[in-house]
Amino acid sequence: SLADNLLFDSGSADLRPGSQDVLAQVAAALKGLPNVMRIEGHTDNVPVNSVDFASNWELSAARASRVLRFMREQGGLTENDLFLAGFADTHPIAENTTPEGRALNRRADIVILYPTLEDLNKTLQGLKGN
């Protein structure tokens, strides 16, 4: 989970200066994993007040997209490794009643997915065929 104040300014989907270094380290740690990863964007429950984003849904998706693009373009992960989801304020990890809680809810999460048994069997069949 990457905190909003590390990656983005409030109401923005542009990466903050210095956040690229952190994302590059995360990408290096993830590169080469056989897993698919979901980049999730989250917001607090305060309505967005921006000409760029009509709602927190668009903001959360734009943030996830920006992280995903960085991971692909700068981090070397392939497009087959990543997909995104924007959750707006629907998956809070803290109360939205305090500034501290809202700050925790503004985040990007990188979720490492594990293959299903069917996926593993296909991989094993492919290895046996080689």
C-alpha cells in the first residue's frame, strides 16, 4: 500500500517529485514474479473539486493508471503482468471522520494475485511438452 502523500498531491493523479524512486524500487522487487498484479486506486470520501476529475471514481482510476504506466514504462513490468481498478472511497482502511483517517484512505495498492489451480496445471502441461 502506497500512501497518497508519498505519490500524489491532494486531488491530483500526477506523481510527486521523488515518488518515482520509490516506485522504481517496488517495480524492481516485483519484476520477474510470475504473478499478475492489480494496481488499485483509492480515495477518501471528500468529493473531488477539480476540472480534471468529475468524481472520486475518476480520480482513483487515474491514480491507479498512473502507477501502472510507471511500472510498465519505467519499471520494466509487462502489460500482461498488470491491470488496474479504481475503487474511489468504497474500500476505506480507516475512518473518514478525521484528517488522519482520510489520509490513510487516499492510497494506491499493489495486489499480487496468485494463480488458480487451473493456471498452474496449464503451466505444468506446457513444461511437460517442452
